Amino acid sequence: MTEHVDSVVIGAGVIGIAVAGQLARAGREVIVLEACDAIGSGISSRNSEIIHAGIYYPKDSLKARLCVAGRDLLYTFCESHGVEFKRSGKLIVATEQAEVATLQTIFEKAKANGVDDLQWLTVKQAQAMEPHVRTAGALFSPSTGIVDSHGLMLALQGDAEENGAVFAFSSPVTGGQVDGCGIVLEVGGETPMRISCDRLVNAAGLHAQSVARKLEGLAPETIPPTFYARGNYFILGMKSPFRHLVYPVPVPGGLGTHSVLDMGGQTKFGPDVEWVDSLVYDVDPNRAERFYSAIRRYWPDLPDGVLQPGYAGIRPKLAGPEGGKWGTDFVVQGPECHAVAGLINLYGIESPGLTSSLAIAKWVADLLSKT
Ligand SMILES: Cc1cc2nc3c(=O)[nH]c(=O)nc-3n(C[C@H](O)[C@H](O)[C@H](O)COP(=O)(O)OP(=O)(O)OC[C@H]3O[C@@H](n4cnc5c(N)ncnc54)[C@H](O)[C@@H]3O)c2cc1C
């Protein structure tokens, strides 16, 4: 027998949970199918937990628009739902004169994105804020913060459930058809079943492309390739000298090995960028040397022997280190691209996906209301 629901969301990461809440609040019947036995088992538990201001992304890109909108929605949601967060503020530091020009580019990008609270700091001002930082100039972003990502997901889940959404764990989507007679999904797990739905949101994170490939009738040329860029973290085994988040200027593929003091009071450094072929999360202790040299560019007094391997997260990239036609923006793909009514595929939801989650959810719900 095939059960029918209005809307199915695949994946209970921060994006799927936020989308489910948005759809449920709009009065839709929603079921979230999650392969694992708990929320947040994927990328959403393996990130920096930073609420980004929206500084770095190309003007008018989805990342820029959804990050700026999502940041405000997220701060408001955290305040109203008792989720732990802190507007820590962040310094982006040029470690040598040549990098000051990069700060200028970042400043202009931020302005174009509507981030109008970035402040230029002289060397003296930067060192007054962070005496241990070596810098040739810095920007300060007061609207950057940190959040307890698991607390956020729990609150989003609670909100979605209060509005009627149902979460089905250990329920991997193993196949489906989207061939003109509606959407039908095959769901594995202990009690395999078939579900038909009018609306389907594929928020399977690192597996979004493989889920899409399992949907018979979906044109394969609409599915982007998958590339993985692991981001490793090292934990600082001493009290941090920093009061704010401290970032170097960005590197290709990531934002640079930054210092994050999380809500639990632990300081971590990362993520770096390591292109990998599989979803393996072990942090190679031998990478420590690169961390010491990256961090010492802005914190020269980092003592030897204080960094321990931490954890790793994997970015779902749509293009490899050499780039590619799918670029670096989020891809929110609706019927105008694949011609399947009611289907939204979310691809490449890397950073700033956590920050953007509520704005992505609104965007997806708006798109679905038009199909
Ligand atoms: C190293 C790193 C650092 C980051 N730092 C930040 C940051 O500081 N700030 C920020 O804003 N963003 C950050 N991000 C980005 C952010 O973490 C992600 O954009 C966000 O967590 C993506 O959430 P998601 O729900 O799309 O994916 P996920 O959290 O991976 O959720 C997808 C879910 O789908 C499930 N699933 C997969 N296949 C199936 C299937 N067949 N059937 C059913 N379920 C399935 C998975 O089990 C998983 O639970 C970072 C990302 C990385 C990798």
C-alpha cells in the first residue's frame, strides 16, 4: 500500500528541519524522512557553529542573500526559543601589508551584500581588542556570532512538531519515481514502505545528488557532480588569549584557519581545506604542523604542543579545486530547471548553510507555494 502525504522532506539536518517547520507552519502535512536514528547526524553536527554576517559572498548570490536574511532570522529565533548564542564579533586580520588589499575587497563585497556594520580597525585598535594578534590591519564584524547548533536543531524540531510535522528516523529513501504521475518514494529501514507526495524537498546534504539519482524520471543532466572538501579542526589545550572570533583572510575553498571559542568554552581552530574522495572523518595528527604555521601567522606566540586533533566536517562542493560549471553558490533547484512539479533539490549547501537555514526554508516554501 502507498501512503499519501502533502509534503516530504528528505533529511533531518538543520536545513530539512527548518524547511519542515516552515511548511508545517503554512498548514501543510509534512513528514521528514531521515536515514539515521537522530537529527543532525550529518554536516550540521560538524561545522564551526558560526552565525555569519554575510561578508564574503558574491553580490546577489544565493549565499549572500540567504546568509544576510538568515542571520537576522536566526538571531530572532534563538532569542525567542531559548537557543544559546552569542554575538561574539569577529576580527578579520591581514597578517602582512599585502593582505590589506584583500581586506578592502572583503569590505566592498560586504557592503554590496548589505552588511553595513563592518568597521576598519587600525593596528592599534585591533591590538587593543586582541593584544595577542599580529596584524597589519583588520576589519571588525559586530554581527558575527556563535550558536549551539544542536540546541538550534532541537528547537527547530520542536517548533516543526508543534505545528504537526512528523519525523521518521531510520527511514532512508532508497528510490522513487517522479515521472509525470506524481512523486512516489521508496523508503527502507525496518518497515519498508512507499510514500506518495505532492511536494518533495531533497535536503540530504552530502547525499543530495545520490538521492536525486535514485529518482526515476529526473533528468540526470540537472544533477550536479559531487566533490568533497574536508575541513579538519584542532582543539586548543589551553585558555584562549582571544575574546572574539579571529579569522585570517580567506583561502581557496574555505574561510581560513580561524579561531572559534564555542558555547561550551572550548577553542578550536579550523577548518582547513582537504579535498577527499570519501566520507571519512578521521583527523590526521600530522596536519598539526600546518595548523601551527597557519595560526602563528596571526598568533605568533602560540606555544608548541597545545593543539590536539579535534573533529572534521565535509563540505558538499559542486565543483572541485579547479572550479567547474556548477560554481560555488547554493543551488536551490525547482521545476523551472528539472520540470518536475513539486520537487525542490538542495545542492551544495555548505557554509553559510547553518546561518542561512531559516532563510533557505522560507525560500523553499515560497517556491513550493507557486508549484
Ligand atoms: C567544516 C564545515 C564548517 C562549517 N561551518 C559553518 C559555520 O560556521 N556557519 C554556517 O552557517 N555554516 C557552516 N557550515 C555549513 C553548514 O554546516 C551546512 O550548510 C548545514 O549543516 C547543511 O545542513 P543540511 O541539513 O543540508 O545537511 P546535513 O546536516 O548533512 O543533513 C542531511 C541529512 O540527510 C540525511 N540523509 C542523507 N541521505 C538520506 C536518505 N537517502 N534518506 C533519508 N535521509 C538521508 C542525512 O543522514 C542527514 O541527517 C559548515 C560546513 C562544514 C562542512
